[in-house]
Amino acid sequence: DAEGISAPPDHQRKDSTSA
């Protein structure tokens, strides 16, 4: 998801891919 990628990994949202 774009929202997960746009936000920094620190957020660790539902999108684990961003981490």
C-alpha cells in the first residue's frame, strides 16, 4: 500500500512491507 510506503518504517503499520 502507498500509505504504508509513504510513511516511515517507524510507524510499523498493518503493512509489514514498509518495515
